Amino acid sequence: MTLALQVGAALCTVYNKAGSGLVAIPDDIPPDVTAIHLNDNQITAIAEGAFSDHVSCGGIWLTNNRIASIAKGAFNGLTGLTRLDLNRNRLEAVEPGMLQGLDQLEILYLNDNYIENIAPGSFKLLGRLQELYLYYNKLEELPLGVFEGLRSLQVLVLYGNQLTTLQEDVFQQLPRPLQFGVGDPESHQPLTCDKRWVSNISGWT
């Protein structure tokens, strides 16, 4: 279903197939849509170039699917995308190239997956990203370079993972002040931080 909505002076075209039993990204999405809603389906993978014709799209919602695989170049062509929701899927890792083509992205939801590893450089092309949600995954550590390139980040939420140690150098490249959520508000899991990071905690909010 495609809906055309007037929002102020702008015409928004919404492609909505939420809860439609889809197992793959549809190939009939009109190229001029400004929002794509594919949440609450059974999509398992995103192939290379799946959205390559949708340069006008500003937001994609893929919440609550079964996505376990995202090909390198899957988001190529989305030059206007500012919001991507991938929460409540089955991703186990974030790797370089997975998010390429998202130069204008401002908000990224990766929470409530099964992510155990984020490779250094995975976010390096997301220079405009302002909000990154990684809560309720299975992260045990954050390698050096994991946040490389996130020069515009304002919000980083990591709570509900299995992190037990944080080192200052991991966050050295992030801008300050930063709204920062870590630990687990329900389990009271102890968290050990590098002493240098603790001594400079006032630089963070």
C-alpha cells in the first residue's frame, strides 16, 4: 500500500506493508517514496542494492523481522535517508560495509538484536549520525576504533548488554557532551571503567 500525505508544503509518499507476511524486501516499492514501513514481517536478509532506486526515501522501518544478514552495499542509493530502524531482528554482528551509502543518516536503531561483535570502522562513514541505539544486545566488549567517524553523535545507548569493562580510549573520538546510557538498569551488573575515563566523567552527560 502506498499513501500520499500532505505535510505542510511537502508531499510525503509512504509505502506501508507492515505485518504483511513478507519474507524478503519487495521489488515493487515505487522509486519516489519518502518512507518505507516493512516492520512486523518475516524478512530474513537484505540483499545488495535492495533500496538502490529510492533516493528520496527519508526513513525505513524494519523493526520486528528476522533479519540476520545484511549484504555489503544493501543501502547503496539511499542518499537522503536520515532514519533507519533495524531493532528487534536477529543480527549477530556489525561489520564494515554493512552500512555504506548512508552518508546522511542521523538516527540508527540496532537495539534488541543478538549483536556480539561490532568490528572497528563499522560506523566510520556515518559522519552525520546523531543517535545510536545499541541497547539489549550481547556485547561483551567494545574494541578500539568501534566508534570511529561518529563526529556528530549526541546520543549513545548501550544498556542491557554484557559489558563489564569500559576503557576511555574507546570513546576518545566521540564528541562531548554526549548523552550516554550504559550498564543494565534491571540487573545491577557491576561495570568497571578505566580510571582515566572515570576522572573525566564530568565531560559526559
